[in-house]
Amino acid sequence: MKKDLVTTEIIVKENKVGILRVGNINYISLTDLAKYQNSSNPTFKI
């Protein structure tokens, strides 16, 4: 069974956050969220 993949972005506090939808499940980019804390080094632990 092939699952549909959909990618999109949302704006959170003026920062783009990627979202990937696989079937009926959404995944948010943790790297994009970490970039909010430190954009030059997004290795911040969430």
C-alpha cells in the first residue's frame, strides 16, 4: 500500500517550520524548531 507524502511549511514566530505528512500522520521538523533557538548552530536539544 503506497502512502501519500505531502510537505508544507508553517510560520511560527516569523520562522519557517517544515511539516511532512505521511498518510494521516504529521511530522514537524525538530531541526527547524531548534533553529529558532540558535539559527547558526541548531544542535540545541529539544
